[in-house]
Amino acid sequence: MSDGIGARVKRKEDKRFITGKGKYTDDLRQENQAYAAFVRSPHAHAKLLGINASEALAMDGVIAVLEGGELNADGIGNIITGWAITSKDGEPMKCGAWSALAVEKVRYVGDAVAIVVAETQALARIAAEAVEVDYEELPASVSTAGTLEPGAPQVHDNVPGNLIYDWEIGDEASTDANIAAAAHVTEIDLVNNRLSPNAMEPRSAIAIHDEAEDHYTLYTTSQNPHVARLLLSAFYNVAPEHKLRVIAPDVGGGFGSKIYVYPEELSCLWASMKTGRSIKWTSDRSEAFLTDAHGRDNVTNIKMGFDENNRITALKIHNTANLGAYVSLFATVTPTYLHGTNYSGVYDIPAIYGNVKAVHTNTTPVDAYRGAGRPEATYMLERVVETAARELGVDPGELRRINYIKDFPYQTQVILNYDTGDYVATLDMARASADVAGFPARKAEAAARGKLRGLGYASFVEASGIAPSAAVGSLGAGVGLWESAEVRVNPVGTIEILTGSHSHGQSHETTFAQLASDRFGIPIDNVQIVHGDTDKVQFGMGTYGSRSGPVGMSAVMRALDKVEAKVRKIAAHTLEASEDDLVIENGEVKVAGTDKKMAWHEVGLAAYTGHNLPPDMEPGLKEGAFFDPVNFAFPAGTFICEVEVDPETGVTDIVQFVAADDFGTIINPMVVEGQVHGGVTQGIGQAMLEGVVYDEDGQLLTGSYMDYAMPRAADVPSFVVEHGCTPTPNNPLGIKGCGEAGAIGSPPALINAITDAIGSNDLQMPATPLAVWQALQAAKSAVAAE
Amino acid sequence: MYPTKYHKPDSLEAASAAMAAAEDGKILAGGHTLLPTMKQHLAAPSDVVDIRGIAALHGISERGGALTIGATTTHAEVANSAVVAAACPALCCLAAGIGDPAVRHVGTIGGSLANNDPAADYPAAVLALNAMVITNRRDIPAEDFFDGMFTTTLEDGEIIKAIRFPASECGSYSKFPNPASRYAMVGVYVARVDGRVRVAVTGAGEDGVFRHDGMEAALSAEFAPDALDSVEISDDGLLSDLHGTAEYRAHLIRVIAKRSVATC
């Protein structure tokens, strides 16, 4: 069947997206709709002495100005973090309280102080500006490393020294011993730059309160509407779950930033009850820069020890992770169980120790962003390995190859147990595609043109398909991480698949439909994917952590198994054959070796008419499943990047980028390649262009696209994408998850290429033209000084 | 955006009258700076007077190699003009490199000059080519027009009608774009007008566009890229920000100027 697993099927959803017919939250309009705007702190840290809204309230068309004191008095709960981390001394983590509307203090520029409701969006914004807020400014703590220094301003009184937790993983004694005994030790200090997520669609919400039914509806930009409902119900006390419907319609990108329930969505729900109006709020881009959870922001020291045969003997890491002013939903797990468990990478390392300190600063909260912890871990590992190769005088590909894990399953020193992989295969694939052998000639040719050519590697493995529930629960997760699906076959044979996964760019409407098409041999146009509405899909954990394939699709497969079992029973009964003799293909159920068959729609009809079903069989054809895998999946690969640097300007031109990935089974190669292209582009953005910068007072200097550089088409080359395939045994498809790999592997490949080109390793991200030029100047000065 | 009164006059006289009657009027010639500023509540004019409906302010003409470009002529019109391409091809290239297609089809030369953004491209061309800014009140030589960052010598209610570029023997503009905004971080227009070399630098100066005497002298002596190698380019008075220190900008001025000379 041409629409089945492995087919390069065009996207079903593109007709409405390309023709501008998508329905995003801001496109929707409700009865009795009013608009919200937020009064926000202009200070990074200040006491909140009073709010005077009289001028705003006097404006014609202003409905309400609501403050944090009232929100708290109404019992709306503080915003929570979903993962409890225990410090190495056994103490539970400490984090400051996060009220949706600030009370007593504001703690970052953009912290919401009041919600203003008015008849129009323009009026709401004008009225918000007219609200007078009396602040007493306090000194702000802004720097990731500096916030731990004695005397740094305290962000929260209950978090002494701004230290949220001091966590460790691995064995320090054996690691120190191996480093002491090492033939060679490579050590570097790295900054993993803070990023702004920049989904194309800004966050948006419409909150509706039905007073007669005491029922709430929230349309919102969410990657996981059911998790949003759970939080709003069980923790924020908006309404019990059966009185609260959350709908995430078309959502234009998330990258992690739309996992969370933010103060704005919560405040809109509360305000809809207070005002009796439906309330719409849509973030503008300036608000998005200030308030969408940022990503990364780590400062790291990493040491790697080698024996005389260049085998890695030890790895030691000290990492400080900036979580910002408040601790967001996945903020605490990102630098720990999503970071520390990745320390072994693709390498067989006998001793590993990592220490992670998470800190508060007076900056926007930081949380999971495409890759979440794994890009940070991969960046430091792959930079230290590349640096070691240069120091040891070994080919960087060869140094990797001799240290790769080659026998699976492999138990790392940092919890994870890798199921399958073939890292040498993707390395060889990448080296062949990149024509590594021809690089010296290309470098010489570039030099003749006055350009510096460099080549950089990155090998990576990541834990995707975040799960299983029991394991994450034992590590402190507040939720289970399974996924659900329901397959409904209609009387005419068309199919609806309800999934708890959520598509906000991932092409689920196409790829999930391919599963049913593959199973029953029916066209994907006869399959509809239903998602994103808590009234339609019973429950689900949503889309993040490259989990929709390995976990979400696996749930669909289990539900399809159950449907197929019932189809076989019905057909066997109708055709008077044994179930074992039945073959389902091309939309028909056939008795093998005979001309006896039922068309697919005849099976559906039989199930729903119930005229002739096997004894004791219930009518209908609808099955559900919950899938909870036994382990993560472990996509891996090698990226090779080749650049030319213009030494006059510091401009880097990426002349070639090869991505050789192993995602296990691939459902739709076109969609997977698109995910790789997008992920690599985001990684190139981090490595070369993007960086959130605050001044020393905590004012955001990169608050618009005038100063925050996003990757453009011209910044990236035409990618070469290759696939190895070692299917995972841990889910029914053998699928490993592809959403984050590109963003995980690309930053170190690019920086390794640039540092190779310029002959200096003293370079941090983003490697802007200025940074590269300065590194070149510093290297020249150093040579001159010698 | 705060409420504002929108006017679209069809004559300069009507535009002047609307401005005179306004409590705090602003001319709109494209709006790429004015409208975002208004949306951010950083500007709140009582009246916006849109001059794009005034036919006399629009269009391109040529006489004896001199070009006259109406104030409301868009960047795309300049970029695609055969008349401009024949008389001053570098101006086409400059216009074609402003912003993106959406910007180029709405933004205008008069709007750009009146705003005098220190990173805008047109000021470099106007200063290097010794152009004349023609307003509803007078003709202002380029030397006397630019008056510091976002400031010109235009008086209240004075409206640019057109820009007159004299015939030039050669001209070339190159820029180093800001990685985020793509505005010029350093843009250098090198021209020979009436036998004299003129070099104007945009994007780099704290006070906006400026001429560089040292580079002009060196190129007058020998019009070749290498002639710029020994010119002193000070970083005094240069902008310094996230994307480029003053030192880096001073370095780029030489690099970009050499590239302009090489293509001149």
C-alpha cells in the first residue's frame, strides 16, 4: 500500500496550512468576547508597594483590573514544577513561590502584576499602561555563575544563596582516581547560551466561563492540553476536570515553550469567572521575548581523561544551570535527568561524575527547549572529545570510533541502558557523504581564495520518547509518561484515530494515518486524526521529548491490534473460515488461497448492524489502548559540518552539513527529513546566531528581532540527510523518535568546524561574526606574544 | 496603538494644512519605523498624514545623467528602475538590498531619509553622491541635511518632495548586515562626483552617516582597494553594541570600503 509505513506521503494538513485556512487560537472568536492585557514589571527585582488602577478603570470600555492579592484570595494556586529533585546531601530542592500575578515582589522584567480586561485589544493595552504601580527597586541577580557568589541579591527568601538544588550523578571517587591516573586529560569551560524559543505563532488563550453550568473552556496554544487541564484543575484550582475543557486547535510551533501553563492563560480563566466575559489574550512578540520560557543557559566545566591508547577513562562535569526567577514545569528535570543521564553519550566510559547546581536569577524562567538537557550535554561532550583529538593528534573521527559503545544492550554509568545502536555505521555513512578524505584539498583551495576552511564532527545519542512511567516516577516525576490512543472504525469503514499526542508542526495527521493505512490497506484519506481537545480524547500526555513516534504511535499500534483482532473474528465468522487463514490487505479481508473475501467497509457494516456477529460479541468497532514503554528509545548519529570563515569579517559560511541519523523505523522519510532540517537549523541558530542577553540590571537587551538573530534560509546549506537503522525492541514499531536529534547534534558539529577553521578553541556560542573575528584577533595576539 | 487621526491628502498643500492643524502630526511615507513605534506606544501622534497619495511626490526622472527620485518612490521601484540602472546602477543595488521584499514594496526613499536611522542605507548614497534634498520649502544639500542619529535639519511641517542625485562617474555600495536586523552594521558608499572621490559610511557612527576624509584623500591619490590599507580609521564616535564593538566596526569600515572600491 503506497500510503503505508515507509511511504513518502505528502502532508494531509498542508492544504489548510498552505492556503491560510488553519484555525489558530487567535483566529477564533467567542460570544461576549473581551480582551486582556497584562501590566508587567519594568524592573528585574522590586518590592511591589501598591497598584493604582483608577485612571485605567475610568476609561470607557475598561471592564476590570485584577491583581494578585485577589487571585490568591480566590484560591488560585501557585504555578508548580512537575519534577522533584533531591540534592546530594539528601535535602529536597528549594524553589520560590510563583503566583500568576505577582504579590509583594516582582522578580524579572515582564513579571505579570495585574490583568486588565477591556472591550478591545488596543484599549486593554492602553489601559494596562495607565495602571500606576508603585515599586521599590531592589538589586538584581542576573548572572548564571554570579548568582551563587556570596552577597549576590536573593531572588527568593526561602532559597538561600539562590541555590535550588546541588545534585550529583555517578561516582566521584572512581572518576577522580581515573583522572589522576590518566595519560592525558582534556579540560574546557563552556557556556551554553540562553535561547528564546520563538515559535511562529505567539501564545494565545481564550477563556470562557459558563456561569449556568459552572463550566470552563480554554482554547490555548498547548503541546499537551490534557496536562494543562490536569494542572489547572488539580493544582491551580480553576475547576474540577469534568468542568474544564481545554482545546489546543492548530498550534504553530512549540519547541517546548508551549508545554507549560503560564500565568497569562491561568489569569484569563480566573478573570473570565470574575468578569462574566469570554477573555482573549494573544501575546505580542515583545511579550513573547520577555515571558515565553527560555532554553539552555548553562555554565560548565568538563574534564575528560584518556589512557595511553586514547581510550576514555573518566568524565567529570560541573554544571550550573540558570532556571530564572521561578521554577517552571520541566525546569528542574532538564539539567538533571535529561542532562546527567546523557553524560556517557555514545562512548564507553568506565567512570563518570557530574554535579549540577540549579540557580535562581532575576531573569525569565528557563525550561525545556527542543532537546532539553541533551543538547547541553552533547555540546560539552562533543567539544571536549574534538578538543582532545586535537591535543592528542588523533583524527577526530577515529578517536570517536575507538571509544564508541559497540555492544548492546549497554549499561551506562549514569542510569540509562541503551538498547540498540550502530554508531560506527552512521559515522562511516557521514564520513563517506562528507568526503572527509577530500577535505585537505578543499581546505587548500579555500586558503588560495583567502578563506579558512574547517571540518567538525559531532556524534550523539539521546534518550527520546520520554517514559516509562514507573521509571520517571522513581526519579521524581509528578506524572506518568505513557500515551493513549483510540481507533474508531465507522460503519462505512472510514477510521478516526484519537490520540493524546498533539501535532503543532510534527505532521501527525499524515504519519499517524499511515499506521492505519499500512495495517488495513486503506487510503490515508479515509483516516482522520483527532487530537487536541480534552472533550474528544480522554487523556494524553502530549508532544515533547521526541515521544509522539515511540510512545504515541505505539499506543495507536496497540489499539490497531485490538481492532484487527475483532475484525478477524467478524470476518472469520462471516466467511466461515479460520482466523488463521485470513489475510488483511488492500482494504479487504481475504481467506488465503480462496476467492472468499469481505471488503473493508463490509466488515465495518457487519460490526455496526450486528445482524450476524459471533456469539457473545458486542456490536461496534472501537478500541483503545494505553502504551507505557519499558525504556526510552535511543536515536543516535553523527553530524559532519564543513565551514568557510572569512578572516576579514569573521563571517562563517556553512558549505556542507551531513546528518547521518539512526531513528530506527521511519514512517515517512519526508517528514523525518523535515524534522532533521528544522532541528539542525535550530541548532545552527544556537551555535551561530541566537542568544538572549540581559544587562547587569536584568533588562532584556535582545527583546526583538532587531537584536535577537534567528536563522534564515540563507544561513543554512542544503542538508545531506542519511539514515542508519537499528530498530528498538522496546516498542511495536521499532521507532526511536526524530524531533530533537537535529538540535542536539548540530551545535557542536558547527562549533568544532569553526574552531578547526580558525585554529583557536577559545570560542563560545553564539559564534557570531564579531565573536569569530575576536577569537581570530586573540589568536593572532597570542602568536605575536610568543 | 493609541487612537490617531489618519489623513490621506492628494496635494502637498493639503498635507501641509493637515500638519499645521494637527496638535502633534507625523508624516507617513512608508511607515516601517513609525507604525511599529506607535504599536509599542513609543510614539503617539495625534494625526498621521499619509503622503503616498500625492502624485507629485512619486516617480523617477533623469536629465543629463542627474536623477530625481520622488520622496514616495518605493525601494522596489528604485531597485527595478531601468532609468536608475542606466544613470546610477549602485543605487539600484542599494535599494534592492534594503530589508526584504515586503519592506521594499512599501518603504520609500523620502521616509528613509527623513527618519535618518543611523543604520539606514540611503543616507550613505545621498551623502556620497552629494545629492540635494528638495522639500516644499527649499533645497537642502546633503552636507546640511543629516544632523545626528534620527535627526535631520527638516523643520516642523517641512516635507521632502524629492531627492536629486547629480551625475556621477562611478559609485558602489557594500554593507555588512547586522546578523539579527540585517540593517547595515557598516555600509560604505564610494563615489566619484565631479572628479572628486567621496566616501560615506552608514551604520557605524554614533551620529549617523558620515564622510571619511582619510579614505577620500587616499582614494583621490590612488583609486584602488589597497590604497585604504594605510588609512587610519579611528573607533572614536563609532557605535558599540551586542553585534559589533566600535573596534570591530572600525575594522569593518576598511574591509567594506575596500570591497566597494573593488566593485566601483
